[in-house]
Amino acid sequence: MVENSKAYKCFLVFDYIIVGFLALLCFLPILHVFAVSLSDRVANSAGMVSFWPVNLNLESYRYMMKDLEFVRAFFISVVRTAVGGAVQVAMTILCAYPLSKSSVRMPSRIVYVWFFLIASLFSGGLVPTYLLVKQLGLLNSFWAMIIPGAVPIGNVILMLNFFRNLPKEMEEAALIDGAGQMKVLLHIYIPLSKASIATIALFSMVGHWNSWFDGKIYFTKTAMQPLATYLHTMVSQSTLNVIMETTDMSVLEQLMTITNESLKSAQLFIGMIPILCVYPFIQKYFTKGIVVGSLKG
């Protein structure tokens, strides 16, 4: 057996070493950010912090929990991720299902395929997209973060290929029994597509959670900006700027015990937590969804 050969075992050991090394490269920056967020002003200013907190200090997190703008931006991002992810998954399924049929059953299929192909290769451009959002009256609206990206072409292609690999006999049997297309979709296709749906849901949620640019161009009011946009703004802002804008003495005392780096690190670490918590629950579907969805039957 190949699995019992010495060469195969050596290959597995080498594989584990490479994967472990790559995992370490991903984990160490997160650990460093966490350590900086928990270290005091002296340790951070002296560059003493590597992967372990020096002189434990929780003032960055205390200040952040009192920052109403941060809490509001966090809440907006949670709602945006939930709503945007649900809309993208629903629109992806509704686009992929008819496109997965043959040209005989859907004569206009080739027209829509070319439409989506061209849309995926060539962008309309930033200015036309902004003008369209403005004409629709979506500026400074929550839906400006949802509607423009409601149909991700990459997810549609992934879902389309998965649907085309499902047994056609099950659909034909349901149609003979009198089921309509919507019933076939809801009771046959969707239950058999949990892996791919979980995969595109993960892609959608991560995309919405990390998206900051639309919050910059579609909102003139900071009250509607998501967390990613808020963090992008804060990263370019120094603690000195915050001190100059603050008159509350208790806040000033807190800011004097932390550095700009520890405050930014605390905000970034809090921003990572929701997505890191989602990954373990979807990971078991992720590989299967990617592999099966990328194959064309």
C-alpha cells in the first residue's frame, strides 16, 4: 500500500511541517497585535513588545468600550454582515439555478452567461458606480453597502457548477410528480447544496465585514460608517489628535497611559474576533464546497 510506504510517510511529515510553518506565519502577527494591545505606554514606546504583553494594561480596551463611535460602527458591521450575507446568498442561488439548466430548457441562457462573464471581466468604474448609487438615492443609506454588491459573479459561478453536478434524475422525478421549479429548488437543490452554500456564505460575510471603501465613498456622515471604515480612519489618526478633540478629563487620563499603537491594536483585535469565531463552524463545509463547486460535470 502506498500509504504505508516510507516515501509517503516522509511526504506527510514534510507536508505537516510546511502547513505548520504557514499557520505560524498567520498566527504570529495576530499574537503580536494582541500583545501590543495589552502592553503599557512605556513598553510600547520602547519597542519591548514582541509576542507577549509587557506590563499588562487594559486601558486600551476600557477606552474602546466607552467609545460610542466604535460601538456603533461595530453594531453596523454586524448588521451589515448578517443582512448582506443573506442577500448575497439568496441572489447567488436565484441566479445560479436557472443558469445551471441546459440551453434547450432555457434558450436565453447563453445571453445571460455572456452578460455575467463580461460583468466579471470589466468593471463599470468607480465614478459611474458612484453616480448610479447617487441616482438611486442610496447615499448615506444602509443599503448603499448591500445593493451594489448583491450578486457576486464568482459565487454565482461556484454555485452554478455545483448545481450542474447534482443528479438530474431527482429533478425530473419531482417535475413528473407535479412539483414546480421553486419547489424543486427549495426541496431538492438547496438541501443537497449545504457545503457550497456555507462556502459562499463565508465568502460573503468576510467580504462585508472587511469592506471599508464603500463606507468612505457612499457616506458623508460618520454615524453610518461600518467598523472596517472606522478602523481605517483610526489607523491614520494619532492619539494626539484624539487628545486634542477630547475635553473629558477621565478620557485624557486614560489616553496618557496608552500609545497610539496599543489603541489601534486593541481595535484591530476586536475587529478580528467575529470572523475568527465564525470560521470553526463553517470550516467543515469549506473545502468540500470549494472542490465540488469548482468542478464542471
